[in-house]
Amino acid sequence: MKKIFLLLIYLTSLLFARENPFFPVENEEEIPLTSNQINLLPPLKRATVTLPSTARNIESVTIKYKNLDGSIEKRTVRLHNSIDWHLPIFISQNYGSSPELPKSSAKRVVKREAFKEVGSLGFIKFYVSGKKLKIVTKDKILRNFLLVKPHRIVCDFKRETDIRSFVKDLGEKSLFTKIKVGTHSGYYRVVIELDGYYKYELKTTPEGYLFTLL
């Protein structure tokens, strides 16, 4: 009987010994593991995202980031704004104590860009202002449509004429990169090459026609 009593005391002491805080926990997976390893990555200053010419609206921005424990998560900011694909989108951090807008951006005066003549023949003239192309002519437009590779607007105007082909290169800074004019039987064709993918709106004006890229 005495031996049984001593055996029970011994087994009880073993059970209580597992409560000792200096002993390791058997199920170590329940403790979140962290690392003190320091990864010296360069600080974020500014990243640039350039969108294709088909982009018109920005719907959201998603940032994928790594936590201290090495897990990967992401956060999405919902947006619904129009954009100009010519301008890059920047991702940056402000290192100042209090972000301030530049004084020059507090009040901006929007100036309407004047139309600039970019080409002319005896019966037709072309003027450009940003996304607008003004054609000054008394000739009736017969048809207009889009073609791709390169992306261009094609217009046919009624006139019986015989001229040599006209080509005007407007350069990389213009949305309308090149204008070509060629003659056919009973009409002449105007081809307006573009710097990217667009739709367009056509309006009749007292002077002729106005094309606006969309």
C-alpha cells in the first residue's frame, strides 16, 4: 500500500512539472514565429506606371505588401476617375512631417490652347489644339471612319481635283501625328494618323468640321 501511495505522488509531481514556465511548450506551432533578420531594402521614393493608349478610366489601385512575419497581403483602393494615358501614374511616399501641396497648385488658371495651323492646300486647311482637329473647307464630307495599324481617321471629301499627294508630319508631341491627302475620282481622301487608340466625335461648324478625340 505504501508503494502504491509513493507511486501516485511521483506521477502527480510529473504532471505539475509541465506547468513550469521554464519548460518549452510541446505544441510550438501555436506560437507565431517572428524574425529579427533585417532586410536592408531601399526606401520607396517614387514608382511609375505607364498605361497603354486604350486606357481611359482608373477603377482601382491594389498594393501588395509584406508584413513583419513574412506574410503577404494586399489592399485595394477603389477609384472611379478619368485619366490621360499620356501621363504616367506615380506611387510615392511623403517623407515630410506634414504633407503640403505646392503653392503653384493651389490656384491654377486653365488656359485654353489656341488652334495652330499645321497644314493647308488651296481648298482645305488643318488646325490642331490638344485633342481637337479643325478642318476648314467648303467641301462636303462624304464619309468618315476609323482604321487601325496605324490607328487613323479616314475622311472623304467631295471635289474633283488632281493634286499630288500631300503628307504633313506633325511630330511626336501631337496626338495627330501625320496628315495625308490623296485624290480619287470625284473625291479626295484625308487620312489623319493618331498616336494611340481613340474614339472620336465629329461636329459640323460654320468653317467646316471639328474632330475631337475621346
